[in-house]
Amino acid sequence: MRFTTTLPILFPLLLSLLFTSTHAATFDILNKCTYTVWAAASPGGGRRLDSGQSWTITVNPGTTNARIWGRTSCTFDANGRGKCETGDCNGLLECQGYGSPPNTLAEFALNQPNNLDYIDISLVDGFNIPMDFSGCRGIQCSVDINGQCPSELKAPGGCNNPCTVFKTNEYCCTDGPGSCGPTTYSKFFKDRCPDAYSYPQDDKTSLFTCPSGTNYKVTFCP
């Protein structure tokens, strides 16, 4: 009898908890650059964004290892095949997989333990476009890193992370947790973008959380 009297109260509550913990998140992607950016998302695909244009994608709860980035100086044919100077995604407008360095990344994992989303901006694949990533809080990397890039890291249209150039454990952390630390190059990125990952194990100052169910905005050239 007690169960039947409390059921009308519990049922809406259970439905509410189920909805808040499992519904998809939207990501509004806005290009404020003075030039065209070919936005890419994994999952999500890709879209040409002229200055001032936006694109919204919906990402399922539980998605991990996801990222959004911008591609520059792209040329695609009528079938959506071509190439980009930075962030190229296997020559496809409708991106499948990840992009080629250098590219500034907005990374995220949704609906993780304790009903948290994990978000970050990463320069582990280098830098090509200034970016702001906002949800319950804002993180950004909006400095002109391309214009200040050390000569040995310079790339057409961007600035490489040292891992891409030197491919050693010192910069790539390939030997596992605790096998590497900050370097002169990572400090170059960190000094200019304190919110962003500057090397693969830069978690303490670069990984942020928001409550699951948060909607997000990624802005190029904020």
C-alpha cells in the first residue's frame, strides 16, 4: 500500500532524473573570423562557415573523445572532396575522424561519472585559429600564436606543437603517465593560453567540468 501511495510522486521525479542525465547536448559553432573557416566536428561532420555564420550540432550523451576544430584555406569540389591547409580531415568536407595538425581543438566527453561533462581546449595538435569554448564557464585561447610561433614550429597557416615536429617522449609523453613534463615549448603555449593543454599531461590546469545537460558554444576568433 505504501508503494502505491508514493508512486504518483516518484514517477515524475524518476522521469525528470532520467531526462536530465541522458539528453543530448547542443554545440553552437560560430565563426567570428574575418575569413572563411571550414568547421569540423567528430562526431558531427563539417560545414563551411563564412564570417558571421554559425552551425549547430547535437551530440549524444555518453560521447567521449569528441572534438570540434576549424580548418583553413580549404578547396572542395561539388562532391565535398578536396584539401585544407590546416585541420584537413582526409580530404573530406563532411569530416570523418580527426584533423591534421596544426589545429586548435575544443575537446569534450559528455555525461561522465557524477553527471559531469569534461571539456578543454587543446594545443597538443598545435594552433591554427583563436578559439573560445563556453558552457557553464568560458575557456579560451585567443592570442595570435601564429604570429609569435618559434621558427622551428612554424607550419603553413599555423603553429605546430613540438610533438608533431620532434616525435619524442619528451614532447609526446608516449611512455605513459609521469614520463614527461613542461618544456620550453609547452611554456610558450601555456604563457599565451593558460586555459589550454600545452602538452599531453597538462591536465591539472587545463581540464574543466560542467554539469551534464549543459549546452555549449565554440567561437572561432572570439
